[in-house]
Amino acid sequence: MSHALLAAVAVVLYLASTTAIGLRLFRADRPWLPARGAAIWLGFGGLALHTWLVYEGIFSHPGLNLGFFNALALTSWTVVTLLLFSSLSKPVENLGLFLLPMAALTLYLDARYPSTRFMPQAAGWNLKVHVLISMLAYSLLTLASVQAILLAIQDSHLHSRHPGGFIRALPPLQTMESLLFEMIAAGFVLLTFALASGFAFLEDMFAQHLVHKTVLSTLAWLVFGALLVGRHRYGWRGRTAIIWTLAGFVMLILAYFGSKAVLELILHRPPAY
């Protein structure tokens, strides 16, 4: 089966899972709704194909192919993997309403615009470990940012005293906040290791092609760290937590994918991993 056909089937499964999640959220009073498990397992079907596509596009070559759209597909794979496995034990599958269509879009773009940017085969294990930890950190903090958006919508509806079926289908606000800070704490730990491994393993984190990524990633680390301290010492929550989470997320996106897009798609220069 061709790469494009596999990508198309994965896209259909992701969108079917999104539809099932959306029906459960927006039509919570209807008796014919798909089961929660059905929505999750449709997502797992798409993830299985996504896994093969990522392996074939990135890891089946002598050197890792981390071109822009391949990197997007890898990041979305990590995000969906974390989301679906977390959904087996926690009520976080509603994040799929935003994340699964984004994963479907990355697969479409990767199939439509294949990119080739190989990390040298001779690249040491330390660089590969740094890239892997960075991807995990970005992905987990992406989950946190979507959770923050969902929390903002829920908070707005509750303050306006118009909680519709969509809001009633979500877990309680306190549970949503607890999940948000669990994701941020885990993402912050991974981001700490990513920065530490970069400074330990890379020759110069402030070289010309890396300085923007280093500065923005460090600023994001400071933002998330300050948010966790504010939560612990001053009880920060609600809109304060949402704003800080989204600010840190924007910095991370600009640090990695913003710089990668400029270097590869505009300037046509080799990527800075």
C-alpha cells in the first residue's frame, strides 16, 4: 500500500475519532452517541498507521530524515500517542477535538510535500537523545496548551452562567486544572532535560544558527517554571494559568518550528536540530 494511501486512511480514522468525540461533547443528551471507547480506538487505528508512516519517512533511511513536514508528523505522532494512552486512564480524550485534526493535517502535508533533510548518519547518540527529549517536551507542552484553551472556554461559559451541553460533558473545572498542571510539570521536567542535554552535548548552543532557538526555549522554560512556582506559592489558577501556559507554548513553537520553517522553507538552508 502506498504512502499516500496509508496517510489517507490514517486521516479518515483521525477525523472519524474527532467526529465521535465531538458528538459526545456537543450532543451529550442523545442516546445514540458512540461509546467513549469507540472514539478512542478509532484514534488508535489512525495512530497505528501514523506510526508506520513516521517510521518509513524518518527512520528507514541511513540518517534520520527530519525535514520540516516530517518533523511536524513526528511531533503530532508523539502528541497523539500521549493523548490516547492518557485517555485510557484519565478524562483527556476531549483534547482530541483539537489535536486529532491537527495530526491529520500534518499527515496530509507530509504526504503532499515530502521533505528531505537528513541528520548525518554519523551524528552521535547524544544529539539524537537531545532531539528525542526535545520532541517529547514540545509534545507534552502542546497537550498542556490545548488543555489550557479548553479550560479557558469552560471557565468563560461558567462565568457567564451559560454552561451548555458541551461544558456539562467536560470534567469539573478543578479536575481540568489539575490535569493542566500535571502536564505542565511533566513537560517542564522534559524541557529542563532537553536544555541541559543541549548545553552538555552540542558544541555551542549560542552559535548563529541556534541562538534564536536557545533564547526562546530558555524563555519558555522560565515562563513554565514561574507558572509552577506561582501555582505552588501563590495558588495561581484560572486565567492567569491559561495566559502563562499559552505564552510559554508560543515561545516553544517559535523556537523550534518557527526557526525551522524560516531556515528550510524560506532560506533553504540546512536545519538546526
